Amino acid sequence: PDGALVQAALANTRGWFSASGVVDTDKVAVLEAALNAIPGEDSSERALLLGTLCSELSFGPLDRRLAVAAEAKGMARRLGDPATLVQVLTLLDNPLQIPSTLGERRADGDEAVALAEAFGDPEVLYHTHSQCQVNAVQAGDFALATASLQRLRSLSDRLRQPTLMWMTLFKEAGMALMAGEPERAEAVAQAAVDVGSGSGQPDALTVFGSQVMFACMEQGRLGELVGLVDQAVTDNPGLPAFHAILATAHLDAGHHATAREILERAAADDFASLPLDFVWMIGMTGYAVVATELRAAGPAAALYDLLAPYHDQIPFIGTLGYFPTSSTLGGLATVLGRYEEAETHFAEADELTTRAAMLFYGAANQLAWGRMLGERAGPGDVERGCSLLERAHALAAGRGYALIERRAHQALSDWT
């Protein structure tokens, strides 16, 4: 009976958490019962149960995730069994998806891919490349991210497994968003939700809704979706990062008082109420966008200190990404009057968005940089700032980034 319980617990997973923003307490209970039913010494079954438990706790307390992950990884390494180790490393990626662990996750991901290539199981190989693709984008390693996504396409085309087909499609949509191609992103997201809903993925609609929100954000239409974003906040209480997107939607709609109220509520505890899970960077970036636009110095200072250690990272979760942290820090530093720091951050973001052909975020960074130079108004600043604003305006007008186009036009009008 114990063996049957262990096998049932291990079989009842899609390779990562059961649903976005939720801890499936029933699955956790079964996994804990299976762990209690077998001996405590090292075994492949115990390592895999621990890895699966950690994955199911992706939206649970960080200290428990870290403890279970350390136990699972340590056991898998002591066993010396490549098949167990590769599965454990893959299971642990999502629950450890916080910015301070990026280096560790990249090393584990490279090791997992190498093991999976030798191991030969195409589904295991798919999941190793999936985690590598996300981590590579976060680190700005776009060559590796592109190669990993190509491998995911070929594997899902070959296997025709619905979950993997859904994943590949939503990742394609996520990369279209990063490239600043909102129309293509929305079309691919629609294909993804059709496959995901048809195969019973519990968060297919949540993924689709978030991708549509970000496509509309790039098009300057997020303010039209305040009601839908508000509903998403209600429907996903385990994803408080959605509150930051709601604040952004109110901001874009011109509801500045409401946006400020949401921001200040989150800033009351220095943003500690935003759980340190894999969407933390998305939520923090959303609040930083609002704090920058509203010139909210108190929240901006807190956000700057929290984000500064990750200046070279990009918030990205596979389904979507957000402003490079360097660009976000540039805006926050501007609010704080720290113009030299802002210049350094904007320059770092410009290199990153240019190298990655991230057109929307590149235009947004040029807009913010140009505004900062006009505010600083040192020797040559206004001329440089006008040039940046003109570039942002031209790119936004050509690509349909309506809000950036309007803000760049307004800034240029104010100066002339």
C-alpha cells in the first residue's frame, strides 16, 4: 500500500505547481502522507516526493520552500542517480524562482539540460529547456533563450502532448510581448488558451488574461480594462502582484488618486505583503511604474532599495515579462533626484533593450531617459533629451504604442 501511495503522489503532477497563485492542500497532504509512509533515509522516491512537494509549495512560505528544496537537492546529489537528480532540479526551479537565486538556478538548469540530454527522456528534456529559457531571459542571455525556445518547439511538435503544446504556445506569446509585438502576442495567446482549456489546465484562463493585459498595456489600452483587471484581482487572491497591475490600469485611465491609494497601501509595510515568489519582480515593477509616474518619493525610495541588487535582471516568468530592472531603477532614481544614478541605469537598460530588440521597453526607456534629462537640465541635457524623446515618439508611433507616443509628444510640447 505504501508503494501505491508513493506512486500515486508522484504521478499526480504536471511537472510544476497545480495552479497559479494556489497551494493545492489536498496534493500537499498526499505528498506529506507518502513521505511519512516511507523510511527517512535517502532514496529516489523520497527525493522526488520532496521535489514535488516543494513545487506544490511554490506559492507557500519561502522559508519552507528553501528548507524542502535543500533537503531534496542534497538527497538527490548524494544518491548519485542522474535520472533522479535531473527531475529534482527541474521540480525545484519554480519554487526557487526569486531574483536572489538566479545564479544558482542557471547553474542547476545547465546541469539539468546536460543530464537530460544523456538520459534521453524527451519530456524531461522539455522541462529542463523550459526552465533554462526563463532563467536565460531573466539574465539577459537572449541567444540561449532563443535556442531553448526553438528546442521547446521541436520537442512539443514531436511529442504532441497537450500540456507541452500549451506551454510552448504561451511561451511564444510571452516572447512576442518581450519583443514589443502585442498583436502577435494576443493571437498566439488565443491559440494557447484554446489548447490549455481543451486539455484541462486549471490556470489557462489566468495565463491568457494576464497576457492580454500586457498586450493592451503595450498598446496603451490598459486603462480601458480597469474592470477586467479588478476582476482578475478578485479571482486570484493568491497573486497579489495583480494589485500592482490594477494600479497601473487606473494610472493609465487617469484615475491617479485610486492608483496612488493602491500604491500607498502596498508601501505601508515597505511592500513586505508582496510574497517572495516567482511573480514578485512583476509586482514590484508594476508598483515602481506607478510610483515613478506619480512622483511618489516615499514608495520610490523603498522600491529602489529593494530592486537595486537586481539591476541587471529582467522580470520574466515565461508567460510575460516587464520593464528591465535597470530601466525601472532609472525612473525611481529620477523621482528621488539622483540623476547621475538614473543616467547609469537608463544607459544599462538601453544596451539591454537594443541587444534584445525589445522595442516597447526600449521606447519606454528612451521616454523616461529623455524626461530625466529635461528635468536635470544640465549642459547639453535638453538637446540629448529631445533627441531621445523624438526617437521614442517615432518608434511608438510606428509600432502602435499609443501611451508612449502620447507621453513623448506631451514632453516635447512642454519643452518647446
